[in-house]
Amino acid sequence: MWRIAPWRSSRRIGFIILIVLIAIVNSPTITAVSTVLWERSGQDKRKWVVNSPDITFINLLPIVIDQHPQLVNETVFGIESTKQITADQSGFLEMVSAGSVWFRRSGILWSEIEASKGSYDWSALADFEEELILASEQKVQIIPVIRGTPSWAQIVPEQVCGPIKQENLIDFGNFLFSFVDRYSKPPYNLRYIEIWNEPDISSSKVSPDSGFGCWGDEGDEFYGGGYYAEMLRTVYPRVKETNPEMQIIIGGLLLDCDPENVPRHKIDCLSSKFFEGILKNGGGSYFDGVGFHSYDYAYGGYYYENPNWHTASDKTGPVLVAKAAYLNNLMEQFGITNKFIINTETALLCVGECNTEYYDLALAYYLTHSYAYAVTKDLRASLWFSIFGWLGSGLLDRDLSLLPAYISFQFANQKIGNSQFIREINDFQGVRGLEFINEGGKIWILWSGDGGNYTIQLPARPESIWDAMGNPQPISVTLTITPKPLYLDWPP
């Protein structure tokens, strides 16, 4: 499906271009798009060069979106933007084209909007309002992270990242009431809010004005999770009072290490009991979803791991599998149902040699694993960190040129974005695999987990085979499986 990135223009021009595009897309000369390369030709113009020698789209004008857009199908594919999405060179429209329907924006500061108790300065969110309007026009979701305790509500003076005084929890609830009442309506159409960013970090680990934490209490058995539950108990009814459909997410938990199997290099994993503290203190009825963060680490090759959770590419796959299972198991223990899990930050971080073509491919292959496993765990979404990256995780260069991981993201979304997980494939020695199904048939994804090469015999001849970058591969019942993921299409 073509996604045209609209800039604002008249409805008449948009309608004309829509008719032209329908005619183009239905042309028999167009083949399945595996790779889209972008060239910018001015701020308001785009040239698309498709993976076909016969087709070039030049200077496509916008399609106008109506005032009350319906969202596209929500796949798990999303990303964090560390730059205002309406800014030049933000990469937002490139990611919309790649199929991202979720965008996380960290930094809605209660401390700035209500610096004086009872007085809201909405002008502090002028840029954010423009972002919401653009996202609504593009039919994608913004997840804002709301954080920052005003000085008059801080338990610990000057600790902006820290918890709120008991007597001021209702003030936070009133603020969220006003925030949601304002931004869940057209033209903004906000549907999700995330409360704090990695609250399970202690103030001793970060600066007082950090964007991380810091509700963590090192002297508490559950690291302060119980008090976070008190906050939820106060604010959740206020939010639902103004908009019952608004979804409240527990701020993306760091979940530093496995509390049920403490790794040898850690003294304890007390901080990871924060969520258990929320549930023990009755917080299970006062959120809609729980967010978590998952990062794996690479050293310049295809192998990756997260020693804090005993996970590795040749054994378990991405760490998101272990963390999602931990959260699900806790909710099952406490009888908590009808909650979603969302991975609000995920990436492969390079702690070795990253500036190589070899690592660019390793990142692209990891991304295939990450999103495939996100589908297997029925996550609401999985948001890559970030558009331009951290420690080598970017999908775009600063000049908006595409990196291999961008192509992998785009193609993975095309193949499994609206698929259902069926099973893990354990039929071949040394080969990891996952099976999905959608309206087009069955899809297998196969790769070598340990970096080796394995020759396998398939049970039948697939209809088509693609690599992680969307390049067609020779079709055969005999395949050599390498670290490069392969997509195999089977009939329904």
C-alpha cells in the first residue's frame, strides 16, 4: 500500500492527485515494493525512486486528510523521535512511509505547564500541538511521556524527576484531566499517555532534572512501586472521567535485570521489582498498559546479548522476549487481565566497532528478529529508539539518507505487520524460525542464531523467498540458512 505523506494544501488539489495516484498504483507495470529510496528536492517536494527501472514518481503533491481521520490498522511498528516531528529534517515523514504508526515523544513537562499551582500555561505546548495535528493528519499515534514534578509538589526539593507529595497527587490528577480534555479532541485526537520515563530508577543514579526516573526507592522492598501505585489510584479515575477511551501507560520500565535469576555481576535486581510493587499495592486496576524498555548489545558482529537477563541471539532471541514474559507472568500471578504490554524503547546498541557496513547489516537483521518476536508476544507496539539512533541504532542518517535498518523495518512491516503468530519453527538444527499467517498465506522467517551456515531441506517448494532487505531470492527446497533472515511465503 502506498503511503503519501501529506503537507497541507487545498482539498481540490488533493482530490486530483488522489485520482492520479489511484491510476498509477493500478498500473500493471508496478511490482511489489521492497525498497523505496528517497531523494529530497526542496522542503515541500519529494522524488520517489522505486525498485524498478521503469517507474519514477516526481514531486507528488499532498492528499488532504479529513478533519476526523480514522487511524490506519495499528501494527506493532513504531519509533521514538528525539526531534520535534514538525521540524525540518525530522525524519517523521520518512518513517510514516516505512509504515510506522506509532511515534513516542518524551518530554511533556508538568513542571513547566503548571509551574504555579492551579495555573496552566498551555503555550508551553505550542510545538507539541503542531505535532499532534500532523500526526492526526497522517493517521498515526503519538505517545507523549508526561513527567516532571513542579517545585511545589516535590517530595525531595529540586528533584524534578522524583515522586509527587501525597497531598499533591490530586493536583497531578487535575492536570491530567485538563491535559486529556484538551488533547483527546479534534484536531489533536490523542489516545495514549505514558506517565514518567523509567520511573524504576533511583534518584541516586541520575541528576535531579534527569529525563529518566526517579521514583525508585532503594530502601523499599519493591523499590517505590507501591507509591507509584498510589499515584495511579488517584489520577486514573480523573483521566477516565474526562475521556474513558484514553489509554494510560505505566511509564516505560527500565527493568534493569532479572529479579528471579540475579546475574552474577549484579548485587541484586531490586529495581526490577518496581512493577510487582505496583501490583501488590492494588495498582492493577488503575492502568491500561505497561510499558517497558529492551536493549540488546552487539560488539560489531551478528551476535548480540543482554547479560542482565541471560539472553542471547543463539539461545533466546532479543531480550524483549524475556522482559515481556516477566511482566505477563506477574500480571497472571496477581489475576490482572485485559491489560496490554508495549515496548516503548527498543534497539540494538553497539559497544564495539559500529562504523562498518558489516554492522549496518547486523542491525538490519536484528530489527527483523525484534519485530517478529514483538508480534509473537502480542505487544501493542514496539517503538525503535530512535530515528537517528543511539550507539549505532539509527534508521536514517542526519541527511535523511536511508540506512539498511530502515529498509529492513519497511519490509518487515510489509510482510508481518498485520500477521498472526502461529508457532516457533524448531524443525532444523541450528536454525531459528517463526511462522505467521495473514490473508495472503503463511510466512516463515528463518535465520541462523549462532552465526553459522546450515543447509536444510524444506517440506515443499515455497511460493517466494525474500531476504531481510526485500530482495527476491532463488526459490528451492534446498536452502542455506545464514545470519541473514529469509522470508518464505507459502500458500494459505
